[in-house]
Amino acid sequence: MPSMKSLRKNLEQQCCHPFPPKKLFGMTPEKLEERRLMLERYVQIVSQEPRIANSDIFNGFLLKAQQETQKETSEAVTLDVFLMNGYKITMKIMSTDQTEDVLETVASQLELPEEFTYYFTLYLVRKEEDGDNSIVRKLQEFESPYISLKYANKIGSHRIVLRKGFWDLSYEDDLLENKVAMNLLYVQAVNDIERSWTLGTKEQLKHLATLQQRGSKREYLRLVRTFKYYGYIQFKPCITDYPQANSRVLICTGGREMNFRIQMAANSVKEGSFKITRIKCWRITSSVPKFVERNGESTKPPQMELAFEYLMSRDCLQWISIKTDQAILMSMCLQSMVDELISQKQGRKIKRPQDRSKGTAKKVQLKRDNSYGMGLAQSALPSPEEEAKGNGKNDKKGVVTNDAFSTIGDDDL
């Protein structure tokens, strides 16, 4: 397995991002934490280069790093993967199997046809104190779900859940004729109705309940697709500066948009839609709290913020910021919606297991000047306001540029 030195040499030959410099003296706990964040950010940056992301050296290093960090060896283990209704699939894997290995094993045990495997994906989900489940993030290709889950469970109750991996509802047409695939869609749809992620009128919900009692799953799915927020991912309540500072908001993503339900005065709610094709770019910043050591670890999590630049009108771009501990998940959702949109424009289909076995490069459509990962230090990045003013050499640091924005036309304005 490659060392950091050999990995660095390989990366420097393939990308132009400078490797974080070492500091030989004065490595205080604060400096060590800063160095760790810089290295984490660097790995996140270079992982967005397709040639690097598909490199055996790079992926092998990341998996090995995860093993060594958690002091894990490769061994035969059992892993539980859940559906949204709590149904459990228990499988035997190697502890170092990567996400796609586990996903293909789940599909095989469910007897899901191979061509539908990558219509679904694996998420890390946390059980909250109120008993609800919140999505933490999509599991990345390089990581070991077993190790990630084991580590996550040290700081709370988590599980790995299988959900749809696409946004365009037309993909469901491919799945409705297969019993297993249809059942997976049905389980998720029922759960989203039960937890009010998908909304319908009283009459619609009554009709849906009748179809559910009859076991008419196909008809249920065709009806629920017409409901508001069907196929969206909902986030926990958070704070935004739109339309004014410290506005409380419920956000969901889907249907090629970010949907805002903003709590206004007098218990009223204002709804707004931010179309994915009108988001010019976005970025995540994380203010690293003052380092307080307890058992060798910082006692405070990073404070996360996602900001995006939106085309409000033909000549008006505006930065909108969201304070939320789900900023990374929001960024991943934006990224995957853009990837899907561009993939469709280029006529590409959802990949199959045999594509992966041939070593087909995964498609990365976003140009990134920086990472959306956990380790972005606030002090290293300009604020959205500074960037809007064109402030210094850091103007573009931290920004994820949306390739779909270039396809915008007069009809979108």
C-alpha cells in the first residue's frame, strides 16, 4: 500500500493543487488540528479529479488510511443494511469491502436485477434523540461502510440504509416492472409519507391509504409521484440569511431545486424555489472551534455553513447562506443533481456492475477549486461577501462551480 510520500508524488504528477506544507517547529495542539484539516481538505480537493478518483493508488491509500485510523484489519464480518421501514438485510462481507462491493452484495441478496443495482445507494443515517432518523451523508465509493458505521456508532446510534440514488422520477418507470425494484420504491414512498417528507391533500392521502390497504403498490407509486416533495430529501430545521438574517427555514432538495419554507412573522410560512440551473456555484465553510482537548479529541464539532450564489434575475447574482450541520449532505445533493442533469444531456445511462468491473471511470461533472469536506477552516476561506467584492487571491477558493449553470437560457430567466 502506498505511503503518504509516494501518494504525494503520484498526485503532484496529475494535478496542480499544492500539497500542504509542513511546519517543523511549534506544533501545538491547535497547529496539529490545523495541519490535520489542511491534509483532509487537500485529499477532498484532489479526489474530485477523475483521473485521481479512479486511481488504484489513491483509493487504496484512502481505504488503508481509514483502516489504520480506526486500527482495523481485514476480516470476515457481518453487516446489517436497512430499508426505510426497518427491514434488515444481514450479509457476510470483509470488513474492508468498499461501498460499491457492499451495495452489489445487498442487491444480490435482495435478488434485484444487476442492471438496477446503481439506481440505489447507501446512506449513513443517525437516530436522533426525538426518535426520528436523519440522513448524515451518502457513503463514498472509497470507504468501508463497516468501518464507517463502527466509528459513527462511537458518537451516536447509526445505521446504513438503502435508498434511491436518483432524482429524475422518470427513472422509476424502469423499475416499476420489476417486483423487487418496485417494492424498494414502495417502502421508501410509504416511509416518506409517514414522516411527512411527502405532502398531499386529505383526499389524496385517503386515496393513497385505500391503495395501501389493497396492496396496490404500482398504483400507489403512480399516485404518490404527483404529491408535493415526492422524491425530495428533507433536512433538519436550520438558519438562513434569506430573505433576512437569522430566518428559520425548512429545506428540501429534489426536482432540480432547493425548496425553502421560511418561517415568517405571525406564524406564516413563505415558500421559495431555487432552481439548480440558476445556482452559479456553492461552497461549504466550517469554523473550527477553539481546541479543547478531552481524551485527546476536540470537544466541539465544526460549525458548518453552506453558501450558494444564485441568479435572482438577468443581471442580479446573490449569495445565500445556510447554517446547518447537514451542509455536507446538502452539497452532495446539489452535486448529484447537477451530475444527473449533465449525464442526461450527454445521453449517458446509470452504470451497471459490469461497467465497474471493466474499470470504467466514474463521471465527475463538477469543476472544483476546493472541497466540500468536513475539514474546511473558516480562516482559510473568504466569506461570500468578500468573494463578491473580488477580494484578493482567494477569490475562488472553496467554490464548487456548477457546470449546469452554463446551459441556462432565456426561458430560465
